[in-house]
Amino acid sequence: MHDMVRADFLTSLIFLALGVYMTVEGLRMPGAGGFIEEGGEPGRVPVMLGVIIAFLAIVLLVRSVRQGGHRFAGMRIADPDVRSGTIRCAVTALVCSVYAVGLVGATLGGHEVQYHEATFLFLAVFIIGSEWAFAGELAALRRERWTRRAPRLTRAVQGAFGFVPATYAPHVWLIALALLQATLITWAVTYVFENEFYVKLP
């Protein structure tokens, strides 16, 4: 419990710094304080997101301090859960950095990677990588849920993919759902930003 509170404390500091940075940089961009104009307004979105992130980070910071998360005496660095969580956080930060800095707008084999292409790839890889070890458990839960909600659809889909060996079925389902989720999220985000916020994505 104490390790989780300490993690909340450190996480709140990181997100507070991120929120302040996004807000400051957004205020330097054109249109941060004006009305939305078609074809412009790049400053409004980072300012809005930065303020929300900073506010929620402050809430988390206050809560963690009240629970003693700022006290590091007796912290067990060698604890397997702490070490595992640290590794997951580091990998997540690395993957997100590669996506934001190294993939969006990059030129690969003469092709400039567009925002929707990079986002789809990032989401698909992230979901598959995060859930791969739990594919069997997740497949059972999802099958039970969909059988209860839509039994006919479940039987139809199982019949269509009946050729997949049972050993590989959980991972095949995981990949298929990850691709579907990545497609829907990428489309939704692209549509909202370009058609509602009038932000031209790279």
C-alpha cells in the first residue's frame, strides 16, 4: 500500500510538470486565447489538456501527501512489485517517446509517416504488447461476456474463425481486437481534432 502511495506521489510530480509545460508552450502558440477559426487555432488544445492534466496531478499530489507518499524512509527498492512497476513505466515512457518524437512525421523508405498511420501502429503494438501475457485469461472473460450479451453473434464469429487452432486462438483474438480498437480510436481522434478543433494533424 505504501509503495503505491509513493508511486502516486512521484507520478503526480511528473504529470504536474507535463501539464505546466503543455500550458506554457500552448500559450506561446497562435490562437491560444481567441475564438476557434477554421484552419487554425493550434494553441487551444495543448492549453486545455495541460490545464486538465495539471489539475488532476495536483489532486493526486495532495491525496498522496496526506497518505504519507512523500516519505521515502524504508522504501524497498528491491521489492519485486516495485521493480516490475518501474520497468513497465520505463518501457511505456520509451514507447510513447518513440511514437511522438521518432515516428510521427518521420520518413521511412521515402514515405513520410502520417499521424493516423503512426497512431494506428502505436496503439496496436501497445495493446498487443500489454495484453499478450494475459491473452488466455482475457479471451475467456470476453467470450463469457459476449456469449451473455450477444449469443448469436458470438456463435457466428466463433464459426467463422473455427479454423484457428485452440492453442493460438486467444492470441489471434487479441491481435484482431487490438487492430480493431486501434482503427476506431485513430479514426475518432483524427476526426475530432481536424473537424471539431480545426487542428491540422501532421
